[in-house]
Amino acid sequence: MAIVATYLVTRLVTSSLTERFDNQLVEAGRVTADDVVRKEREHLETVRAVAFTEGVAESIRETDRKTLQSLVEPVAANAAVERV
């Protein structure tokens, strides 16, 4: 009787721990996915700001790096972007 009771209690505790662990993994995955989406949205906002800055398209066409850098650096600095 004691062996059966020990087995049942151990099985219940183990299944409860497994379920908790699975739930924590699911939640961690959800949080990570949300963070990736948020970061991607921030990147897209910065890319759009750079792309629609007046003079950027012309600087790219003319391969004028100095002008392009002077146009893009303020946008990147305001967005706290490391690289553009």
C-alpha cells in the first residue's frame, strides 16, 4: 500500500512539475516572440525615416557618401540605432 501511495504521489508531483515547466517554456517563447516583433517594428520605423528623408535617394544615386552620411546620422542618432 505504501509503495502504491508513494508511486501515485510521485507521479502527481512529477506531472505537476512537468506541466509548470511546459507552461514556463510557452510563456518564455511568447515573450521572446513579442520582443522580436517589437524590435523589428522599431527597425522598420528607422528604415522608413531614413528612406523618406529628403536627399537620401539622390545621394544614393550619385554615390555621394558624405551627403548621405550627413542626412542619415541625425536620424540614426535620434533612433539610438548602432548601424544603418
